Amino acid sequence: MEKVVRQIDHIRSILFERMTYLAEKVENGYRLTSSYVYKLMTGANQPFALFMANEKQKEKKE
């Protein structure tokens, strides 16, 4: 029984690592895509991520 529990824990840890890796890949892809679309729509040279960071800084100052 203990062996089965260890194997299940091992599988859970592997799944967690893989899902974390995939989530990071999806987030990076989303950032790139949103920056590209933002640039197409606005014609701005500044990436969307920098625009959002600047907006957050402005909000903090206010």
C-alpha cells in the first residue's frame, strides 16, 4: 500500500511540474500575442506589457 501511495505522490509531483511549465508557456504566448495585437491596433512601438506597467505606475502615484 505504501508503494502505491509513493507512486501516486510521484505522479502528482510530475504532473504539477509539467502543468506549471505549460502554464508558463501559455502565459508567455499570451503576452507575445497581446503585445502584437496591441501594436497592430494602436501603431505604437511600445509593447503592451510596458504600456500596462506604465499605467500601474501612474495609478500608484495618484
